[in-house]
Amino acid sequence: MAWYQVKASEADTVISSRIRLARNLEGFAFGKRLQNEDKKTIIERVEQALAGADFTRTDIDALTPVAARALVEQHLISPELASAKGPRALFRCEGQSLYLMVCEEDHLRLQCILPGLALRDAYRFAAACDDRLDAALPLAFDEKLGYLTHCPTNLGTGLRASVMLFLPALTDHGMIGTLSHQLSKLGLTIRGIYGEGSAAHGAIYQVSNQVTLGLSEEDILQKLEDAVESIIKTERELRAKPTGEAKLLREDRIHRAEGILRYATRLSSEEFFSLYKDLKQGIAEGLITSISHETLNTLLIAVMPAMLTQNEATPPKTAGERDMLRAAFIKKALEVKENG
């Protein structure tokens, strides 16, 4: 079962937790200087290191652009890996939600994604796999600098921890800019739904650490957990504030969003994100009881352009046709949930 289909803790505000570890192999060039033959060698050595574990290999360079983009939309690979050239691969162990990108910016980028607020469990799974790789491969490491990485910001532990948050109240109150400023003072950053450079569609944001060098894994996890818990508290307090006419207007907007999602015949990605924001808030506040957070989060992935069209025998030729396909998919998904 995919991470976004699983019931999670703090589901009203937290969508997922992710741990990512950046690693490189000794004796190979970093970044764009890495030649295709060396990329193939690294992929094969990683496959040997994972032999006997429950990992499956996907060669990204063998996929269609749509299939590669679908992996991005599931947050299993980065946009950079999807669009890069030459040999590159994804190894995945669905049982532990482990995903290892090979030949991205770094030779290895291991990530674990779990639903809800579960940073410690995600780190535990990722660390166990990292130990296996470390035992089988010559990872580039320096006593002073820690793990050597393509980008200096990843030196040290090579650990990037992030939490994907749903923050409609902070968004509506115009407080994301202030939050970003406060987080930067702590060595943390806030980004959009697909990470660096992406937009915050549907009031969805990723909060992660910026600094790795000079900090232990425990320092990074604790700092992020403390910040996330504070953000959750503020978000919930703001959601509880509206009263009277303002509360009625919000409830009306939430129920209208449910009606549109259930019965619309055409929906763009942008409109879906807007309706997602209202409907998820309604679920969190108990106004919508026939749809779960898991159902809505599954739709968040399933109706993205590549995910929606990759298995269609006759893919839509225009944006309008895709919008009709999206509306029909959502309508069917919500009908099954309502009648099931």
C-alpha cells in the first residue's frame, strides 16, 4: 500500500514525513562530470548491495516522460532525476516505504516517506538501509566534513528531514512569509508541495532542515519536530477563531467544494487544489464525515496529470479532455467511498 493511502497521526495538519540521505561512492566523479559508463557501474553495484532485500529496480532512462513524471507526482523521485540524461535508476522497497535514487545530483539519494508525523520511524528505516549500503559500498566520507556530497549544504550527515504540512489557516491569514522568516533563523526552510522551487498548491508546504554540517542526526530531527509541533499548534488555534458570519461562510465554502468534487464534469489541476484545500479543512473540522483524509490524499496523487493519464489506452489529447477525465475519476472515487 502506498504511503498516501495509509491512515496517519495528526492527519488534519500533517500529510507525510520524509527522511533523505545523500551519499556518494569513492573513486567516482560527482555531478555532471560522472560519465555514463560509471553511472551504469554504480547502478549495478547498488543492485548487488541490495541483493536479498525486498527492493525492485526501475531504470528511469527506460521510462516514457509521462511514466517518469508520475513517479515525481508520487514523490518517489525528484524532478531532476526524471529529466536528467543517461543511466539512472530507482530502487524501491514498498514494505518500508524506502526509495533509493541512483545517479541524481549525488550518486545515492535514499529516502523514506511515511504518512503523518513519523520522522523517527522514517529515520529508523532509512538508517538501517544506509547501514547496509555502507557495509557493501565504499561511501565517500571525511573525518572532518562527514559524508562528501555534490552540494556543500549536504555535507556532514547528508540528512534532509522534511514534513509535508497542510496549513490553510496560516495561508488565509497571510502568515506564511512570517513563518518562513522565523524558520530560516532556526536553520529550517519552507517550500512548496514538490520541494525547492515549487508552488504551495492547496495550502500544502514542506518544512525541512537547511543545515547538515556540524549537526548530529538527533539535533536535526529534534529541531524539526519542535518547529513542526509549534506550527501545528498555531494552525489549529487559527482554525478555531472564526465565529458568526465568518464561520458560516467558511462552512458554506467547504460544502460547496464537496458538491463540486462529487458532481463536476470538468476540473483543472488548479481548481482541484483549491477544492482540496477547502474539503480537507472540512474533514479536519468534522464537517465532512463521508470522506477520509486517506481518500483525499490518494486523490491528491492520483489526479495529477501524469498519474491520471499514464494507464489510459487512449490518453487525452487536450487539457480539456484531461480535465474531464479528472472530474470523472474523482466522482467515481467519492461515489465508491460514499456507498462503500
